[in-house]
Amino acid sequence: MKVLGIETSCDDTSVAVYDSDTGSVANLISSQVDLHDHFGGVVPELASRAHLVNLLPLVDVLLKRENLTLQDLDGVAVTSGPGLIGALLVGLSTGKALSLAADRPLVGIHHIEGHILANALTGELVLPAVVLVVSGGHTELIHMPCIGRYESLGGTLDDAAGEAFDKTAKLLGLPYPGGPHIDRLARQGKPGRFALPRPLLKDKRPVFSFSGLKTAVRLVIDGLPQPLSEQDVCDVCRDLQDAIVDVLAGKLFALADDLQVPAVYLAGGVAANGWLQDRVQAEADRRGVHFIPPKPLYCTDNAAMIALAGYHHLAAGRRDSLSLDSFARAPLTSWR
Ligand code: KG4
Ligand code: ZN
């Protein structure tokens, strides 16, 4: 089965074709980072307009490059939410038009399910598992007994992990999104220079809170000589990343130990963080728990994960009608 995937939930326009017979995926991303960088964050109206300009040409390029026509496809999968409504509507309307034109079934995919199933692009999933979803808008622990069943076990009380990276990066004058820059600069940072908190790490509940960490970092930065030296910036990045990774890994494995699952996974943009991947790998190896670090390309927003998720929905006989709507917010629910 060949499934076309479309992802336009935020500032990346992405299209992909997943082929279940070969397990291969062709993925194209048109990034809008340069468009929004000047504003220090994503401007929703600009994002929608850029999706509108880029999406159909991107589908065209992908199909030509893969030597495919619309008739070669078996279905169309499109992110229906959560995300920016205008941006989602561009992808959804385009997905509907293509499904109607090609007379192929349409399925709407929850963006977070896409992020979770992106792990199946790196290797076969071992289930049941506990998945830590860490993106710009989500920090959530999910129990996944099988594909299509998701039980939320807890999440953040305030900011998402990605926001903690992005807001600190903004305080340090780094470009948006800040996560990859902090990941890179932290490598040259000296650990332990600032005593940053590990919010709720000792709390037994599977809950996170990152807003206090941002305040603590702001106080640290304000107390340093201005403008900050390159070494100061690297040291702040290192301690912030250490604090976030300590909390994320601590909570993930507390739950994995409790539930005695054979596997853990990371999902979402922050899952691309090298330090987080290394820590989770080390802890998983120590326990004999299965974990494969996801490829950074498939951690941040991409259509490959949507096409793959679409394949599972279509294979299970799920179909959506042309009245399918987009949504800004909604929890991931089970469909199987
Ligand atoms: O999943 P994603 O691409 O978009 C959302 O669905 O939100 O996640 C974007 C988030 C941003 O906060 C970005 O700073 C963060 O992922 N991110 C990273 C890294 N790469 C992306 N955070 C830490 N380290 C990275 N290497
Ligand atoms: Zn995402």
C-alpha cells in the first residue's frame, strides 16, 4: 500500500509517500524557519500563507521524483490537529481535494500519534511501551499497548519541554526554534556551574512543570556580566539541558519501572536532543529495556510519520469523510 502523507500543523510544510510493501518512505520538508525567525516565533497567518504557496508544488515534486501519479496511491493521510487552525486547514483542504481527485480514501491523523509512530520508521516497535512525547506544545507520558491504543498517564502542568528550550534560547538571544541551538552549544558548556532546579523530579506523580525552571534561568542570566560571553552562553545551555534531561529521563523510567514495560520510546521535536537520547539509551541498557534513538529528521515535524500512521489506519479499515474538520487542541484518543 502506498500512502501520501501531508503535514502542515505548524511552520513546516511536509509531504511524504510511505510504501508498506517495501517499508520505505520518501519525505520532503519545506521549512519556514527563515520566514518566522525575525519574529522570534511562528506567526500563524504567515505560516498558513506559506503552506498555501508551497504545498501543492511540493506534492508535485515528490510524486515526480518518486515516479508516481495520484493513481498509484492507495490513500491520503493528513494531519487534522492539534496545531494552528489556519495552517491545518491548508493541509486538510489539499488532502481532501487530492483524495477526491484520485478517488482514494482519506484519513485524518492526530499529530501526536504521528510523532509516536515515527519510531516505527527507525525499527520495528516493541510493545507494550511507555512513550515520552516531548515537543514544542506537548510533554506527555503515554502507555501504548498496541498501535491505535493510547493511554495518557500524565503531562505538564504548565510549559512544554520544547517551550523551556525555546524560551531560554530567546533569553540568550539565540534564533528560533532554540532547542537545536541549545543542544549544539551545551556540548561546549561546563556542567554544574549554576544550581538549576529539577522541578517535580522527586514527586511520585507522572507530572512535569517547566515554568519555574525558566524563571531560575532568567535569574542566572540577569546575574551574569552583560553582554554574556560565549562561554557563559554555553554553560547556561549545558545546565538547562542537564536539568530538563534529568527530569524527563527520571519521570520516564519511574513509570517504565512501575509498569514493567519491555520498551520505552521518545517522540516529538525534543526527542532529537542528543543528550536526552544518550541518557535514555544508557538507562534503558542498564535495565535491559528496548529503546532505539529516533532519527532527528523524524523527531521534528514531518509527513513521513503521518503517511506511516495513515497506513495503519487504512489497513485497519478506517476512513474519514470529506466533512472531516481540523482542531486546535484535543487529546490523543484510541481508535482501535
Ligand atoms: O515536534 P516539533 O517539531 O513541533 C511541535 O509539534 O511542537 O517540536 C518542536 C520543538 C521546538 O521546541 C524545538 O526547539 C524542539 O522541538 N527541538 C529540540 C531539538 N530539536 C528540536 N529541543 C532540544 N534539542 C533538539 N535537538
Ligand atoms: Zn510536532
